[in-house]
Amino acid sequence: MKLERFVIYDAGGTVIGSCTNTREGAIASAPPGGGAIRSDKDPRGVKVIKGRLRPRGKIQMQGEADASAWAKLRAERSRRLAQCDWTQTLDQPETFRAAWASYRAALRTLPDTTKNPHSFSWPKRPNEEGFQMPNPEQKGAAL
């Protein structure tokens, strides 16, 4: 039994990985409708068209990297919004809510105002800019 390197692809022709195995083992590891092609090429740089490996274009690879970066940006933005939901409850002082509302608005518009998902700056949280959290023991105190 000779071990060889294979590129594994799914039924739609999308390369999903590679393995070192016998031909039978490689085919068995492919998903239903997919297959395996013997190749020493990096699986990230190829695609399968009509059962043959073809190089993927740099534009296509960059587009996929950008799509992944946008998805990560949106997921982190949603996480940051969820972390500060509590700041908008009516039992918080108005100035406190307003400062955090501004931060939350900047988070919401980030995907629209960001040109490059690989290089951008997150908006600053109010407490990162020296914003003082209200002291619950000083009710009615000026902020």
C-alpha cells in the first residue's frame, strides 16, 4: 500500500482539505458526492472544476479573506453591543445612558464606515476615555 497526498473536495467541487492516505482511504474520507484527487498542492490554492484541480485566482482568495474578516468584525461588534446592553436600562442616569448610546451607535455603524475589515479601529468605550461610572451611593449627585 502506497501512501500519497490527496486533495479532498465536496459534491459542489469545493476543496475542504487534504490527507495522506491510500487512494481508497482518501476516497472513503471524502463526503458523499465528493472525491479525492492526488496532488501535492496546497488545498487553499486550488479548486475542483469537472473533476480536475485548477488554481484559484488571487482575487477570489482575497475576496474570501475579506468576507471572513467582515464576518468576524460583525460577530465581535454584536458581542460588544450585547456586553453593554445593560447601560441602556431606565434605572441608569441619563448622562450615563447617553455616553454609552453614543458608543453603541458607533459600533452599529462600524461596518458602514469601515473601508478595510483588516485594518480599522474600534470605537472607545466611555470608561476608556475617563468616563466615571456613577456611584450608586451618591444618588442625585452631579455627574
